[in-house]
Amino acid sequence: MTNELKGVTEDCLVFFDRQQKVAVNVIPLDKFHFLPRVGEHLYLPGIEGKGQGQYRVDAIRHSYLEEPDSPVERGDVALLNITADVTKMQQPKPMKTSKQAIDRGSNKGSSAWG
């Protein structure tokens, strides 16, 4: 039995924010029933309370490494990780209504519904 060092993102799906150039979440692949697809919108909780929000999946990248025990002529590779490049979506801003508009509407005594 050998002890092999594993990288933080090995065997994981990494959600990478392209704008901020930072990993938003790193989740082990065995936690997924299916992987996100390009164009999907999803909510990510972020890491330590930072980066949470709605994201759009822009691209999926697979990283492979050559198997160390594989004969050179076979060139076997192993999946290292999968990266989902994401872009944070803008949060809709709440509509602002002026107090005057609300007051004027209540003083009319009638509504649009009759």
C-alpha cells in the first residue's frame, strides 16, 4: 500500500468564476448524480460565505494525467478533475418607488380595477 498525495481539486468538480478568477466551490465528483451542462443556471453557496449566488455555466473542462504505472506504448490516462467555468449573474435590483407616487395613488380614492 502506497501513500499518494492528492491535490485539493483531485477527483473534484471545480466551479471557477471566470470574472473573479477564483474557485467558487470545489465538490468531490462522487457527490454528483449528474454534471452541470453549458448554459445551465445554478446557485452556488460559495466558500466560507464568499462568492455565493446565481451562476451560468459557460464551459466544462476535463483535466487528465498520464497513469504512472501504465506502459508507455499504451498511454493510459486518468481523470484528474473537471472544471465548470461559470459567470456570476447580476442580481435584479429592486424597483424603487417614490413615496410621493404612492401617496398620490392613495389620495385618488379609485383604482384601475374600478
